[in-house]
Amino acid sequence: MARDSNGKQGMTKELIKRVAQLAKLDLSEQEKTRFGKQLAQILEYVKKVGEVDKTNRADRQELINGLVDNVRADEARQCLGQEQALKNAPSTNGSYFKVKAILE
Amino acid sequence: MTIQDYIKRVQALDGKIHAFLDFDEEWVGGQEYKTNTTNMGLAGKPIAIKDNMVTLERPTTAGSKILEGFVSPYEATVVSRLKQSGAVLFGKTNLDEFAMGSSTENSAFGPTKNPWDLTRVPGGSSGGSAAAVAAGMAWAALGSDTGGSIRQPAGFCGVVGFKPSYGAVSRYGLIAMASSLDQIGPITLTVGDAREIFEVIAGPDGYDATCFGQKTEGRGQKTDRKTGNGKRKAKVGIPKEYLGEGLTKPVREVFDQAVDKLAQIADVVSVTLPHSSYAVASYYLIMPVEVASNLARFDVVRYGKGREQFGDEVKRRIILGTFASSAGYADRFYLKGQQARLLIKQDFDRAYQRVDYILSPVSPTVAFKIGEKTEDPLAMYFSDIYTIPANLAGLPAISLPAGLAKREIGNGKEEIGKEKRDKKEERSGKELPVGVQLIGPQRSDWQLLDFAENYEKILNFKATPFGGQASPSF
């Protein structure tokens, strides 16, 4: 991370732009500036977890509630019908969701 | 009170409080419940639903412009179960957008006011639910809790808020915020009411693979968890790390009195949770990563409006989470956050070898003024310093109203993050509620509720928001 004029580590405009792109968020210039400052402050605080010296991988199973491989039989069950699934779609074509073309 | 009485109360009060995002009088007034089925435990009781739980009959917005007008094609498990038990689904309540916040100020549809003082926040993110119950506009409400969003608003509004163990209640139909932390729970006037609701909503439903056991797992089981009734007194630990600088004087005074009362039914000892200081940092790394992932579904394909309509806090957390999990940064941030989380959970495991439950304040302050913390996200995050650990460790926790703060007193300088902030001396004529929190080991929900009920009797909190009047003068 770059340092801004105050010497504090900041999220540069470039970094925010890149992350926002990954997150599919279209930010205005004003938002990039404002969030940059706020996120710099937050990151400055949360990076204290770096002090934690545990090197082994966190055991996800233990972290949750001890459940392991909680699966059910692979059986077809009743699920949402087509009409219901399409009901809130901004754009449909017959029984399809319509989206912007990905390929030419 | 009849349903009509509650409806009249909403009509009279909610114009000022704004606890409800949706209150359709035909829907709430027209629900019939069959009285000829066996599971009618909540027959006729009006229960408000936080607007991040999907309902069939009315829209679900999650407090966001993105979902304005969205009517879900399916219903949350907790909603179905309430229906089956005869409860009346009593409106959808206001929340911070996508449950992200500690004050309900992040709602895209305006904040909710604290019934005890309309210039103050009700807490968040379940602020609408807590305010509705505190103002007598519903018999009870459902909330959701990821970092404190049931317990903190319950504390600010002087009501009971229960966050079950992670996995006790199905999250099917809860619009996901952070999937390893979210849990649904009741906000009520009494612990007994919370237990009644928990009994109805708890248990696996076949749709949430993180749900454990039988519906009533742990209930009536002979465990060595004491409820305060048995021959051996319960042992309660107070984490010494929680009593530091950040805890403001008004809360500390009420907390100390609550500890004295607790000593009547339990042995109170000091415990240590050495990694407590990493809890907020760990949470604000893990949660945003899960948020960024969960909110990727809002892509305008199956539902919803464009992502530019997310509010600031939502955007901040998505960016933070995307960053913290991205190549080159994930090891330093997200992975370390998970390691800290495991250490925090192990701290609790060790403590529970010595004590049955842990007692702590719910929030370092009483309800703050609307607008007081909105410019400073990090300061807002510290509202959850005592509630976050229970989410990280998946533990059941309940907030009980313990007393009133005589007045807001300046605490001199207090350190938040790296900057010292001056706490202004504020004299408030209004007394504000202070909650205390009991935390139990994982899956000790029933024992925790029983013990909390005994404690509730001794705390004997009888105050109401309207200065002893049944209704406010506003």
C-alpha cells in the first residue's frame, strides 16, 4: 500500500479502483477519495491481527460448531418453480433471464 | 392487548419512531390462526419481523434501495414456523442496510428513533425490532445478529435480546450478511417470551447445513451447566479485559450494581480472555470478506437494482472484504483474521472449564445521539466490542436490561484506535437503559435461558420508555 502525504498508509486511488473493479462497484471520484481515507483508517486498525503468531491453518470445522460433512442424500425435492424464479427479474425472455451479451 | 390494540399503538407512535418499514393493516389484521392444531404456542401474538427475513405476502428490502419493492418467492423457515405456531406476522421492521451497522442509521429509508429519547439511536442493526418491542408496538420481534445486532439494540432500548448458538436456528430465508456469523433470534420484553419463541424457531429444517442436532437438543438434558436452581451455585466469570478504558462511567456503574445482584445467585469470579483485543479486528476482516462474497449475488440478473445503489457502509465493507481476500493481501489480512478468531474461541473454551457462564456489559456506551458516529466508521464499529466475540466463537448470548444510566458523563479522554478522542460532557435529563450480557458455551441455549430468567428476576428492571406512562406524550 502506498503512503499518502501524511505518511499514513493509504489505499491509493489506483488500488481502490482495482478493488472496486473486482467487486463490480462503480465508484465516483468523490467516493474513491472518501472511502480511501476511511478504509485507510480501518486497515490501520485491523492489521493488528498480524501480531497473532499462530502459524498453522485455522481449523474451519472447529471454528463453526463442530459439524462435519453435514450432507443429505442426493434426492430431487420440490424447489422453486420457473415462474416464481423469474418473477423478480428485471429482464426476461420467455422462460429465460435476459442478460447483457458476454460473447460476440 | 388485542391485535387491534397493537395496531392502534403502531398508528399512534410509529410516525415518530419509524420502527416499521412495512406495516400493512390488512395483512397484520387479517391473519387467522387455526386453534385446532397442537403447536399453537404463540397463538395470536403479534411478532414483528426484521426486514432481512423474506416473507411471501409483503416485500423484503433488507433496508436497501436495491431491493425496494422486492417480493420474495419463498418464505424464511423462521417465518413459516411462527405461522405454524399461530403467531401474527406483525409488519417488517427497519434495519441498517443489509444488517450492516450498529445504529439503524444506515437504512436507505431513514433511521429509527429510540423510544426512550427520540434524538438517539435505538442501536443496530435490528433497531426497528428493538424499538417496536420497547414501545409496545409488538409483543415481540425477530432480529438477526452477526456482531451484536440483536443484543446491542436490545441493550439500548431496555429489552431482552437473545442470540442463539450458531446453528441453533436455520438461516434459510435470512438475507445473508456473513454466513459464518449470522444468527436469528428473538427480541422480547422478558426472557420467558424469548424462550417461547426460541422453542418454535429452533432446530434443523433440512435447508441449512450449519444447523445442529435435534430440535430440542440440550433441552432438559442433565448437564453440569447450572441454572442457579440446583444445589451447586452457578459460577459466572467476568473477563478482566472487558473492564478497561473504553467502558464509559454510566455503563460501568450499572454493570457493577448488576454484578452485586448476580452474586445472590452465583459465584462471581474473574476470568481472562487474553485475545479479546483482537476481536474487533478479526471480525472486521472476516465479516467483510463474507459480505463481499454474499452480496455478489446482487447482479441485476434475477432480482434487484444496480449495485451503485448500495449505501456507503455496504460499499465500504464490500471493498474492504474484496481487498482483504485478494491475492497478495489474503495471507496478511483474512488468514490472520481467521487465526485470531480461533484463538478467541479457544479463550472461551478455556474459561468455560472454570465457569458456567460469562457476564459482560453489552455496549461501552448508552444509546448515542443520531448522527454522532456517522462520520467515523471505526468509532461506530467499537459499539460492538463486547458482542462480537460471541459471534466469532458461535456462542449463545443474551442481553438483559439491568438499569438506567443516571446521566451521560464525560469520560475524559478515551482511546479509540490510534486516536484519542475527547468525550464531551453531556448532561442528559433522560435516563437511558443499560444492558448486561450473559454468554454461554456452545449449545447451552436452554440452560443459558433458564439461568438468565433467574437473573432477570433479581435485576428486576421495571422501567418503561415513557417515564412511567403507558404511552408517550409525543
